[in-house]
Amino acid sequence: MKAYIDASLLAVLKQKFPSIEYNGEATKPAVYVPAAELVAVLSFLRDD
């Protein structure tokens, strides 16, 4: 299975945005972000 997100980045995201959920058990692992935080998370990923 391909690693889609580095564990250290996931830890940083979970610390900054506690409502983020990660499903690594699915066929295609996914990070779930509430709609209200989506722009902030994308901006964080772009800038950092």
C-alpha cells in the first residue's frame, strides 16, 4: 500500500486542527477535514 501522508505531517495536522480524522484502514487512506476548517487546513499545507 502506498503511503499518502507522512506520519509526522499527520501529527502536526492533528495538533493544529484537532477535528481532523485520518482513516488509514480504507482501500484509499483519507484525511477528513470539516468543511468549516478546509480553507484553513489547505492554507496551512500550502504555506508550511
